[in-house]
Amino acid sequence: TVQDESWMRGMIPHHSIAILTSERAEVTDVRVAELAREIVEAQRREIAEMEWLIADIDKFGEATTDAEANARPVPDFSQ
């Protein structure tokens, strides 16, 4: 199976491609354009979260219990 960090390291390029594709999209329907903007925003936020989690796991190890996870909450990357 794919381990936590390996999965995230594989997902970051996948998300980056979604950002690039959405930013380069030449759409004329305003609904589709809004969807593309939302995708870019969500993918950037998720990349930031995965990068933070990778760094946290590298530094402190995996949080394998709710108590460990609650002691190291993921920051809000929606800003």
C-alpha cells in the first residue's frame, strides 16, 4: 500500500496539474470559469496542507491516535 507521505508526495504534482490546467483554461461560460477558479483555490489549499503534514510527520512522526492529532492540529490554509 502507499504510505501517508508517499501518497501526499504523489498527490502534490496531481494537484499542481489541476491548477495549471484550470488557470490555462479558455472557457467562456461564467459557471465553468467560476468552477475553474474554485478548483485552483481548493488545490492550492490542499497542497499547502499536504506540505505542512509532510513536514510535521518528518519532524514529529505520524499521529496515530486522535489525541496525537489533536495535539498537532492542521492550520487553516483557507486564507
